[in-house]
Amino acid sequence: MMAPGKGILAADESDSTAGKRLEMVHLPNNPENRQDFRELLFTAAGIEEYLSGVIMYDSSMRTATDSGVPFPDVLTAKGILPGIKVDLGTKDLDGFTGEVVTQGLDGLEERFMEYYDMGARFAKWRAVVTIDTNTPTDAALEINSIMLARYAQIAQRCGIVPMVEPEVIFAGDHNIERAEMVTTRTLQILFQTLMKYKVDLGGLILKSSMVLAGDMCREQSTPEEVANATLRTFHMSVPYDVGGIVFLSGGQSPRRSTENLNAIAKLGPQPWDITYSYSRAIEEPFLLAWQGKPENTEKAQQVLLHACKMNSLAQQGKYDVAADQILK
Ligand code: 13P
């Protein structure tokens, strides 16, 4: 999963969130359009050069191409590991205004066994951490970390690599210093909990947000600031034996996500392998080129390949932002 120069595509939007992606190009959210969207992503020639894994949602795991090949088999044939999002979304955390807890532990072992048979070799569980005046509370971070630890234990028992994702949300007017404090606290509580519950850290991937000022903050962070704050955070909180770290794009533009990853890689080798696991930053340029029109398919798949290639270069600190005419 952490092969140099490769990353992971997060194509694991729930059916309703996939609708938001399709809406960008005015396509109705129906099973046919979701199938077309994912089929074009997964069958694009050459993506295997840049992608080691693709995360899917339950319905995509059960979908096949027009010619009848199940999506997980399409990926496996290309040497790309199929992954599965297994959490069932968030619910309000009682007594804690503005905070949520992720659902989905019931029946998880049986679901893992079925997904394994379908080809899944890694999984994702996402917790949501929102920065506001009074949040996050330690109580919310603790309960979400326990859920992540239990999920990771069950995944490892079933032979599936857990990706643990505490997403610190980018939306907000907080500055980068506050983002750094919150992300450090979040990851410290997470790893204390994972160790307490004896999760094998070497067989686990952390999916993290980059550390940066909120999208409404007047002072936006430069790539160098993001790189320094993000790595400082990891060194304060992530044990060195963790199997790898991947980033979500979190609503940053595709160009900015790539530029920030590049700045992180430029700071040199770290104790962990680090790469990207983007959804929006890779899918949006593709969708805008595609527009749901068959005549745009080839161009859109080339744009997809370009986005993957630029992120793979960024993973190695070799992205040339000035030369990139495509990512916006
Ligand atoms: P974004 O890259 O769009 O943030 O999505 C990644 C992801 O998997 C969030 O859970």
C-alpha cells in the first residue's frame, strides 16, 4: 500500500455523497451514473502506475463493469488493492453539542469476512473532529478513538489492514496554530488508545488531515507552513512503527493538495512512509473534464491520470507547480 511513488484513491463516497459529486456536472444521482463514474475511474489505462489502492463503498464492491467484471476484480487484475469503507457514518454524541461519534461496529466481523471474499484487503473507518470554540472535547476524541481501536482489532483479526481516519475538518475560521494543537491532541489520544487495546501499529495505516488554517481564516497557510506544522504534529503524536500515513484532501483545491504534499515530501525522509489518499482532489478534475458525456471519456481519463501522476510526483517532492497547466 505504501509503495514509493504511489497513492490511494478514495472513491468510497456513500451513494448520497456520490450524488454531490455527480451534481457538480449536473448528472442525476442514480445507480447507472454512479456505475459509469466509478467504471471510468477504475478502468482508466495506466492508473496502476500511480495507485496502490482504491477505497470503495459497499455498493461499488457489489457493482460490475458493463462487460460484467466486478469492480474489485478490475482493480485486483491491475495490481491495485481493493479497500472498503466500513463505518456507517456519524451520529450526534449525546450531551456534546456539535460533536459526533462514528457508527458501524455491529456485525463488523461478518461484513469483513464477506468483503475479504470479494477481494478487499484493507478498510477505512472515519471519525470526524470539528474545530470550534469549545470543540473537540477530550470525551469525544476518546469515544471515537475507542471505536477506531475496536474496528482496527477486528480488521486485523480478519486479515484486513485497517486505515484509521480521524478527520480534523478544514472548514472553519481557526488559524494554523489551533489546527496544530487540535490535530496533535487528536492523534495523541488515538495512538494511546490503539496501544492500550493492543492494535498492531505496524499493520495499520493512519489517514490524517494536513495541518492548516481553516478555509475561513483570514491568514491562509503556505505550503511550507503546512509541511512544517504537519510533520511537527506527527512527530509529537505518531509512533514510528506505524505502517504508513496517508493524507485526505479535505476540501482543499486539487492544486493546493498536491502542492502541500510536495512541500511535505521536500522536508526529506521521515520515520513513516507518507503518501496521498485523496477523493475530491483527484475526482473533481476528472468529473469536470467528463461532464457525463461519452465523447469526453478519453480526455477525462487522461485528466485523471494526470492528477494521479502529479500527486505521485508530489509524494517524492518532484511536483513542479509552475509547469502544471491542468490542476486548478
Ligand atoms: P477527500 O480527499 O475529499 O477529503 O476525501 C478523502 C476521504 O477519504 C475522506 O474520508
